[in-house]
Amino acid sequence: MNEKKCALICGISGQDGAYLASFLLNKGYAVYGTSRDAQMSPFQNLVRLGIRDKVKLESVALNDFRSVLQVLMKVQPDEVYNLAGQSSVGLSFHQPVETLESISVGTLNLLEAIRFSARPIKFYNAGSGECFGDAGERPSDETTPFMPRSPYAVAKAAAFWEVANYREAYGLYACSGILFNHESPLRPERFVTKKIIAATCRISAGSKEQLYLGNMAIQRDWGWAPEYVEAMWMMLQQEAPEDFVIATGESHSLEEFVEKAFSYAGLDWRKYVEIDPELMRPADITIGRGNPEKARKKLGWQAKYRMHDVVRMMIDAESGKGRL
């Protein structure tokens, strides 16, 4: 009987971490997850997915090399997924130092600890389509240059090059998934998609509130998070480590997202939405669109769900009709 494969997920309490844990458990993995304080963290997303008692949880401070090395030596994982760090683009303008440190230093410590351990660990790093900045109408692929326009994107770009450097310099199996926006009911309300969905459901149930938004002309490539974590796993099953863009290949404006949400609830969005200049970002990407062709050809991965599916599934889950 083969021994179970072991995976360590850094950032297991977030949207992607929880869905990835669920996916790997279904694949028969032993799953470990980290948090700054595993004793105190509620791990609400793991609870919502019904897997809280199926994963083993460890406390680790990713900005402390000794802490990272200790957990790596204790768990002895076959695969490490780095999904940790400050995850909000908007928040990164208010917390640039914390964003840069949590993403770039955390990634560097994981890479260095894997090198130090001298074990054949496969490492996945969560990159971001935000790194491309305003690439224009042409969808971004693995050869598109980075032009980050937020502290979050700068941090993700730094982490991407750290991974590339360790792969080339030390022969580590390390790769980055350059993921475009992917949403789900597990998103917290500081993310605009969840903010829209939650407000739509409350208004539909009789709330008299208005929904305040920033720039509604921005376009994003929105996908479904549970599909995207599958691509992460697929990257680590390849013979050689490579970076991949993961996206739907379609872009829609925030206004379209809002219109789709309200119309699905039988409402006219124009009656309930107001623009708040305070919610405009210092710099923003006009169009975000990825080209997932390499992932389709090499991994056999393709997004099944598009923006309108994501809206429908998020509203169904929010109103208690759908699954997480």
C-alpha cells in the first residue's frame, strides 16, 4: 500500500487554501495547514466546507525563517502550497509594508527552508494577474512583461522572481501560478464581488440600503475559485516546474457584474447603486484579461465557469439555495 502523499498549505484559512485542502483530501492526501496562531484561529472556511477536523494545523510565522524551517522539518511534506500573505489589492494601498513583507519575505523563507532541508519538495507559489498591470486589450500570457500598479502587485512580482531564481539557481521544483481574479462564497466582504453579492441578497430580502462602489468601468477576468485550486495541484504533477497563467480568457466590467447580480435577484441595479469617489484607488488596472492557452495545452486545464456562472453560484450560496 502506498504511503499517503503529504501537502502543507500556507494560508489554509483563506478562500483558496480551504478549497485546496478539500480538493487534496479528496485526492487522499494528508493535509497540513498553517496559520500565525493555529490555536486561536477560527478557520471559518474549513468549518464551512466541513473539513476542519480532517486537516492538521500548525502555527508558523512566515516572516521568521526558524519558524518556517521548524514546521517544514516536522511535517516533512511532499508538496508545499504558498497561498499566504495579505490578499487584498485595495488594502495594500493602506498597508504597503505589511503587504510587501507578508508576501515577498514569506515566499523567500519558504524557498530557503526547502533548499536548506535538501528534500525533494515541490513548491507552488500563488502569483497574480495583477502583476501584468495595464496590458491593454491583448490577453496576458506567460511572456507578457510585468508592470505592477499596486503594492500588492509589486509584492507578488517580487515573489514570482524569487521562485524563478531558486528554480534556476538551485534546481528546486518551484513554480508560480499566475492566477487572475477567482471568486466564491468564501470571499470576505472586503472583496468587491462578495460586497456586491451580499448587498444584492440583503436588498432582495427587503433592506433599504444603497450599495456604494468605486470605478465600475474596470474590466476583470473573473473565474470560479474551486476550479483554480485544481490547476495549482496540476502544476505540481508535471515532470518539470513551469509557471502558468490561469484565467477564463474573458473580461467583464464591474458594471456588468453588478447588473448580472441584481437582475438575477429580479432587481434594477440603477436604483440601488451609488458611486463613492472615496472608493477609487490611487492607481487601477483598466482591463485585466489572461490567456490560459498554455494551461489548456500542457495541463489539460480549462475554466468551465464564466462570470455569469460565478454571480449565480455566489448568490445561490448567499441566499442558502446553493452549495459552497
